[in-house]
Amino acid sequence: MMIKKIIVILLLCSVATMIFVACGSTGAPNGTATSTPTAESTTGNTSRNEVHMSYQTFNQSSITISKGSSIILIDDVAVPHDITNGTWDNGSAKVLKETGAPAVQVQFKGNDRQTIGPFNAAGTFHLYCNIHPGMNLTVIVQ
């Protein structure tokens, strides 16, 4: 009788774990987002200006914000990132000093967040992770 109870408890725990993992899954480490959300700070809700990072990618390739707004970069995994102004161009890191862009040089240790900005000038600005080739983010300021 006791063995049956243990087996039932183990089965229930296994099923609960599978459901938890399936519901909390964010996809494969190298997955890409299928849409590019627009972020506006006119509502005062800064959560719309968040950009999440996974293992080797930004979860979106661009974000649009209002002039004077900041973005919040969120490292969702236990992987370091080193974000700075510039872009990956054909496999080569290209540091950029774009007029009007805030100087960005922030390190993430994993599972942390940093605020970037404010972006006080309208324009298109570029950020990249100099650790992970191809990890680019375009910030469009209107």
C-alpha cells in the first residue's frame, strides 16, 4: 500500500513538472522573436520599453520609443552580456559613436537588468553585445 502511494506521488510530481516546464518555456536558446513590439512612453508605463535578452540574442531586433525615454534591458538567463554602442556587421564588431545616442557600456552577469538612456534625440541608434556575434538591437527614437 505504501509503495502505491509513493508511485502515485512521484507520477503527480512528474506531471506537474512537465506542465510547469511546458508553460514556462521561452523556446530554444537560439530562437528569435516573430514580431517587433512598439514601445511608447506616453502612458508612463516603462514596462513597454523593455527588451529581453536570451542566451545569444535580443528577443526582438528593434524597439521604437518616444524621444526622452529610456529602455530597460533584461537578461533573462544566467549568461553574461556586454552591451555597447555599435553593431555586428558581416561577422565583425563595429563600434559606433552615433550623434544623439547615449554612451552605452554595460555589463550583465545574468538574470539582471539595466536602464539605458534617456534617448534625448530622435533617430535610429544601434546597440550590440560584443560577446555574442550577431546580437544587435536597433533603437528607433521618434
